[in-house]
Amino acid sequence: MRILMIEDDEVLSSFVARGLRSSGFVVEIARDGDAGLAMALESEVDILIVDIMLPRLDGFSIIREVRRAKPSLPILVLSARRSVDDRVQGLEIGGDDYLTKPFAFSELLARIRALGRRVGLVSESTVLQVGPVTVDVVRHTASVHGRQVDLQPKEFALLVYMARNAGRVLTRTQILNQVWGYQFDPGSNVVDVHVCRLRDKLGDKGDPRLIRTIRGVGYVFEA
Amino acid sequence: MSLRLEGSWTKSLSLRLTVLHAAVFGLLYGLLSLVIYFMVARAVFQNVDTEMLEEFHEMEAALEKGGLAGFRAHALAEVAEEGPENLLIRLYSKSGRLVFSSDTESWGDLSVPSPTGPWRGDRQVGSVSVTRRGNLKARFMIVRLQDYVLEQVVSLEWDLRLLARLRRVLITAALLTLLIAVPAGWALARRSLVQVKRIDQAARSIVTGSDLTRRVPVRGTGDELDELARTLNMMLRRIEGYLRELSDMMDNTAHDFKTPLARIRSLAEEALMETNPLEIQGNLVQIMEETDRFLSLINAVLDISEARAGLLRLQRTRVDLNDLAWQVAGLFEGACRAKNLDLSVDLVEDEAVVVEADRGRLIQALANLVDNAVKFCPAGGRIRLVVRIRDMKAVLGVEDSGPGVPPPMRTKIFERFFRAEVPGAADGRGVGLSLAKAYVDAHGGHIHVEESPLGGTAFLIHLPLTTGVSHRQSHAETK
């Protein structure tokens, strides 16, 4: 799947490009609005990621132009502006999704996969496998070495989120945002408690562990 | 340049007011004059007609008493008394033959109706112009008198002179009035506009000088302009308040932003000196976590602003508060155990307390209140989540046995970045309570602080109940 990213921030775009490439995407980058629009119209692109504030031509204009030529191309809008108006405008003129900068890479990846799924480019596997752990997202079951594990709904959601981002470090706040949907950490240690329970139920006692804790603030799920 | 513009604006407005004033005044005066003039003119003509009628009666009597000779003598005496140029008396026979005529020297041919008719009514009255005397107006009356027809013509010379004089008087008076009304109107308009100008100048100097503590002058007359000045001052006060709040917030925000940034920087610096890749990874993860927390702090601040501006979009569904309290209690189980706090939940038994609310945000609000209680409650203390129905309102509360909040501080604690100076209050970020209040306000509810039955503080969220209480609905499912 080919992704075109129109983003003038070099650090951000090369970070995203590296991450997407390692996830199996072909990534092209345009650094300004004019070049980006030309590439979007001329080359084969499956998903377009476009920043709003760009040199030469702003993102809104690009989206408008691209929408005219390629009405079905999925477009993910990136912006540092968070106001509801911006978001609404971004979606109204033809963006398919809106992501506020800065964002966690896992969040971007999830949005891109969702867009790809919508146009039939990505068929997300419904069974995730990390080492001895198998998670069936559709049937809501998890097993370790073939042995069925009984999980509470939140524990299951946590496991799915970590399995989808296997090998990637996830911070506690990030997990709280994504799994519990709280944007502001209320100071509870709910994530730690659930990770603990999940480890117990998975029988995760080996060294190294399947779910590793890093400095008490981050977790990696890795075989 | 701005002063010139301001001057011309004032002038044109006073000019318009003056012209309007004069026009209205002139119109009313004109109407009044017309009415007076026509009433006087009518009275004058009626008077002439009445005199002619009296004269007729006298001549009728003379004719009856002295015959034609008596009439002639009486008529001649009358004409001599009035003057032949002012009164003309003629008597015709029924067939229209002239029987008597006074001196016609100054009358000439008059286009009065023929004495033989045709008649309408028993007499004919009207006006006629005397061509021989420059179209002088005269009044005539033709009446049957026994076997004769009597014709009287009276000159209106004196009456018309009287009316002409009345016209002159009225016009002179009109001119005099306008002469007074225009400057008076001008002065009145200027007087009102001087205050407008004063308000404008004050407002202008506040705009250009950006000194928001200045106020527009109020004269104390209590008129509309005073009201305008007062409204302006009220607006200025509010703007001043907002600005002060904004600058306070900027200061606090800057301070609160510096702390995590400093931590992030030192973590990066530490990682640079480190050679062990695991240690470096650890620092990087901590940096990520610090950044995430920092971002959620920014988002919380933005949410507070949006909620205050009424822009926060809530996704309302039916939420059972019993259910919600359980869920939030679950979030803090671990934290309370770690601090040796006794966390309990006190619900409305066997009833679902349903409100229309944005579940996520309501959880966030309640969680922030619990977090606050956990932070301030000393080890071994008690925290209780309560759900109640009070005065047809749903109440969701957090009670603790902590140090409590003294009454004067109870509204202040909801201000952004306010932090109680309590020894041992660990790393409170000061945003939690403001966020909770913002979310609850956005729901159309309010947060209330009072003394807790447990000895510390009780935070009570009041929300409108949507469907009253539905018995034995979903409480069992939450267990």
C-alpha cells in the first residue's frame, strides 16, 4: 500500500516514514503544498496524509483539489490546531479523519489501518499472535500455549491494544487514553493494576517477561 | 486625523437633529397657523352675512311701515352711513325691473345672479369680485322681500385687510419662532452630543492607550447617555477581569509547562551520558510518558477553555450514576490500597439514577474529584463515593476524611492551576478540579463543596435527572 505524506516538518515526517515502512507500507514524502499536490494527482497513491499548515499551498486547498480529481482517495488530516472548528472544517472539505499533532505513532498507524480497511486495502487480521499468546479479536478469546484464558472486558481490550502494537513501547498515559478513553490521567494506577492482572492470567513469569515494564511508566509486549 | 473625523461626525449628527427639530416645529406651527387663519376668515364672512341678514330684516320693517318711500329713505340712510363704496342696495320687482338702486358709481357691472332666479332656497348668498376696483372681493345676498327682490352687496375691503394683517402676523411669528427654534435645537443637540463625544473620547483613549483601568465619565443625570456610559464601564470591567485572568493563567501555564519540560530535558541529558542501552531506553520511555502527560495537560486546559466558552461538544447517552460510581471506584482501588485508604461506595439502593450525560467526561470529572481526595487524604483515611437523589436532582459525590477546605477557599479551588498550600499534598497539578467543574458545568449541572460527614471535604456534583427514577432497572447488572 502506497502512502503519500505531505508534511514540512522533517523530523516528524522522517519518523513517521520510518515507522510506516517498518509496518510494510511504501511511503513517499512531499515537503511543500505545491509538490505534494502534484504528487498526489500524478502518482499512484492509496492513502494521503496531509498537514494543514504547509508552505506554498495549505492543506485545505490540497484536499479540495485532490477531492475533485480522486473522490475516493482516503485522506488523513494532520494538524497542530485542535479547535472544533478546524476539525469540522478539515472533515467537511473532504478529509476522512483528523489527527492532532503531536500524536503517538500507534495512533497514526491505527487510523491508517482503519482508512485502509474502509477502502478494502488492508484486511486486518482478526487473530493476533505474539509469542505463545493468541488473541482472537472477533471471537473475544485469548489463549496462551493453546490454553484458554478468561479475561475481563478491560483486560481483553488492553491485551488487544498491546498485541496490535507488539514490540512497541507504550506509555501508561497512552494506554489510559486508548483503552480507557481518559484524556487526562486522574492519578489512578488503573493501568498498572490491569497489566498486573493480565500478567497473572497469562502466566507471564519468565525472564524476560512477555509484558515488560520500563521504569514504571512504559510497557512493551514482546515475545 | 481621528479627531477631525470625530468632529465632523458630531457636527453632522447635531445638524441632522437640528434640522429635524426645526422641521417638526415648523410643520406644527404651519398647521396651527392655517387652522387659525381659516377659522378667522370663516368667522369674518359669517359676520358679514349676519349683518346683511339683520339689514334685510330692518329693510323689511321699513317697507312694511312706510311702503316703498319708507324703504328708499331707510336704504339711502344706510348707504350714506356705510359709504356708497362699501354698500350697494338694489330693489327689483318680481319680474326683474329695477325699482331702487343706491349709488353704483364704485360698483360697475357685477356678475351677481339674476333676481328672477332660478332660486335655490329662499335666498342666495355668495362672493363676487368687483372688476372696476381691481377685483376687490365683495359679499352679496339676494332675498325675496314681499313682492320685491332685495339685493345687498357689501365690500370686503376692511375684512380682507384684517385677514392680510393676520397673515403678516402669523408669518412674522413663524420666522421669529424658527429663528429661536433652530439655535435652540442646535444647542440641545450639541448638549446631548457633548456627552456622547466625551464617552467616545474616553473609550478611544482607552483603546489607544490600552489602559483598561480608566472609565468613561458618568454625569449622574440618569438619562440614556448615563446608561450608555455605565454599560460601557461594565464592559470595561469585564474585559479588564478577563485580561487579568488571562494573564494570570498565562503565568501559571508557563510555570506548569516549565516543570515537565525541565524534567524531559534532564532525562534526555542523562540518556546522552549513559552507555547502557537499557538505561537509555528507560530514559526515552520516561520522556515519552512525560510528553504524553504534558499533552494531556494541554488538552485538559483546552477542554476547560472550550467548556467555558460553551464550545465543548458532549456525546450524551443515558448514564446510570450507580454504575458510573462503581466504575470510578474500581479505577482507584489500587491507589487507595497503596495509600492505606478505605474506599467505599454508597449508592441509591435498588434504583437506577439515570442522567443524560457524556459518560467519558463524567467519569473524568468524578475521577478527578476522587484523585483529589486520594491526594489530600492522609494515610488511614476514608473516601466514600455517594450517589443520591435530592430535590429531584441526581447527586454524585466524593466525601473524604481529609483536612477539609476552609469556606473562603471553596470557590477558589476550582480556578485553573489553583493549588492548596497544604504540606504533603503530592504533585497536584491543579487542573483536575477545574476540569471537573468545566465538564459538570458543560452538562448544565454544578459542583458544590461542603463539609463531609467523614470530617473532611465533600464534593457534590448536581445533575438534572432525566427520567426520574426507574425502579430496579440496571443496578443488578453492575455487580
